Amino acid sequence: MTTTTNRSPGRRAVTDHGSIERAAFRLFEEQGFDDTTMEQIAESLGVGRRTLFRYFPSKNDIPWGQFDQSLRDFAAQLASVPLEVPVSEAVHQCVVAFNDFDEQSLPQHRIRMRLILDTPTLQAHSALRYAAWRTVIEDYVAARLNMRPDGLVPRLAGHVSLALAVSSYEQWLSEPDSDLTSILRLAMGELRSYLD
Amino acid sequence: MTTTTNRSPGRRAVTDHGSIERAAFRLFEEQGFDDTTMEQIAESLGVGRRTLFRYFPSKNDIPWGQFDQSLRDFAAQLASVPLEVPVSEAVHQCVVAFNDFDEQSLPQHRIRMRLILDTPTLQAHSALRYAAWRTVIEDYVAARLNMRPDGLVPRLAGHVSLALAVSSYEQWLSEPDSDLTSILRLAMGELRSYLD
DNA sequence: AGAATAATGGCACTCAGCGCCAAAAAGATA
DNA sequence: TATCTTTTTGGCGCTGAGTGCCATTATTCT
């Protein structure tokens, strides 16, 4: 009865990304990110420190959860926009969609983003995640405009979209009851009028 | 004759920021940033490792040299723009001026920026320096528009100016004989037309 | 029962960074 | 010249992230 053969051989994993993330977030909120050690996270899970590094390449990566996964969805979303829609409009729509979370997961998302944007160590590390996000936009814009992804315009599109998103997140986090989607749309309007 | 009394008392400094920077850059180019240890830099200067940390708070700060200094000039430059000039125009002009290096210091600047933009460790750390740079813009825009520095528009201005600058740097580094000033101006035009 | 497979986690190591503090090197004073 | 004061140096020892190595453990397969 203990063996119902429907798995691959080998020892069972003793934890998973989700559990680690939850345990870590609890400690981060209690003690702050910098004052929480991998040792403590491991201990609170009853797991070896070495094991944590098999699930997350670094402590800095824990708050980002399954970001790589989302990037694939982001790229797919972009690819599905009709070619009639102007490039910058397509990108903007997808950026808005990418950051549209259902009400259920919103509180957790807020906590996650506050941690990332308020912790200098994580602000720094974010640059690497942001780069991957920008690449998705650069590739799309380059394809749409028939340019190389490392050209000026695709890169501008990536960087500026990120600028818009991060500005909006900062605003969102500073207003308890605000709506991220609205702020993202508002930001695009403000950007256009700022540039005259 | 050995004592011409015109200094403050105490032991003389055995090195300075410039020397450390030069020694470090030599090693960074020979071995790469990540494979160069503070120990090696110290050794190549005939100085204690501990001493390096009194001149630079971290290894990541070495490539940035005297950036804080430049920020003060940047702020002063902004403050000196006549109020007749529209805000976004004022910011853009100062961003261009901030990145206008004389031909003599240009090769070194190129090496510095290539190192920073091509090394993931440094890309990450840059976020913290960029934040300080953005703050200068945020404060200026907020003052000009009579808003709080943490409002949406000032922050957008900071983030978007950075986006423009970094995009331009990436383009500049990818073209051996290009002119940074021209690219910055070009980028502003491309941004406006990208946004329609 | 034993072979094959896969995850675990301990061990030992490197390196950044920091607090502490004694020693070195300079000027100032008498 | 000797001593006092000031300032920088740099050694020591520690913490904590991250890594390579590998024996151990848990599971399925034959």
C-alpha cells in the first residue's frame, strides 16, 4: 500500500519553492531581510542550509518567487496582440495586463513588492530581474519594427516601460488603497504630457 | 627642512582614491571584476586589505569613483537653468551636460561604463547609484512643479531620464566611434516618436 | 534482496565586509 | 630632545553568502 508506483525513482523532495518562500517571508517581516540568515530559514523549515541553495540560487532570489515563469506568459501575451495595434500601445497594454493581479493574490503581491522596493539589497538585485523583463519587450519591439533587439529604439522601449512600471509601483505602495492598473494608465498619460 | 609645518598632525595617508581606482581597474581588466579580490588589489598597492574599505565602502563602489561629487554639480547645474525653460527640457539639457566628457577623459569613461554595464554584479549595484541620481531629478522636478518629490510625476521624470541615459550608454558602448551626446539627443527624439 | 536513481545535507572552503584595537607616523609643545 | 596629541594604518577574528564535493538516505525498479 505504501508503493502505488506512479512516480520516478529516488528520494522524495523534502520541501518546495512555495514552502521556502512562505517560511522566508515570515522571517523577513519579523526581523527584516538583511537580519534574516539562510541558516534561520533552513532551521525554521527543518531543512539543511545547503538544500535551500538548490531551490533558490541566492537569498536575493527568494522574494521574486516564480518570476521566470511569468516572463514566459508575458512574452506569449505580447505575441498574441494583433499587428494592427501600434507597438507602443501593444507594449503598454501588456505591461498593464502583466501587473493585473486578482484581488485574492493582491495582498501578498503588495507585501512582496514592498519588500523588494524598500530593501536596498533587493533593489540592487532587482536590476538583474528587470533586465530579463526588459529583454522580453526588446525582443518584441525589435520583431515588430524589424530591427535588431540591441538597437536604440527596442532598448528605449524596454527601459522606458520599466521606468513607467517602477514609478507606478512606488506610487501604488505609497497609497494604501490605490489601484495599480489605474496608476499604470495614469502614468502613461502623465509621461506623454511631461514630454509635451 | 623636513618639517615645513603646513599640514594637520597625524600619520600621512598611504594611498588615495585615485591610486586605488587605477590599481583596481588594471586588475579588473586583466582578470575580470568577479575574479579580482580585495586582497589582490591591496597587495598590488602594498596596502592592507582593511585600508581599502576605508576608502571605498565596498568593492562594487570602486568603479564608480567620485560619483557623489558629480551629483552635487548635477544638482547645481539644474538649479541654474532659467525658469523659462520647460521642466522636461531643462532636465534633458542637464542630463546631456552631465554626460558630456572632454575628449581626454573619454577613453577612461568608456572603460568605466563598459565595466559597469557589462558586469552583472555591478549592474545590480548600480541600482543604488542610479537611485541617488534620480533623486536629484525628482527634487528638481518637484520644486519646479510645486509637487512632493515622491509624487508620480517627479518619480516618472527621474526614472524615464535614467531609462533614456542608460539606453543611450548601451548604444554608445556598442558603437566604437559614436558620440554619446548625439545619442542622448537622438534618444529623446526616438522616445517621443515611439510614444507617438 | 539488491540495483538504480535522485534528493539531502554535512563539511570545508573562499571571499566580502565589519568591529575592535594596538601600533605607526606625523605635528605640536615645552 | 622628549613627550603629548592626532590621525591613519592594518592585523585579528568574526559573520554570512555562496560553492564544490561526496557520503547518506529514501524511493522505485527488476
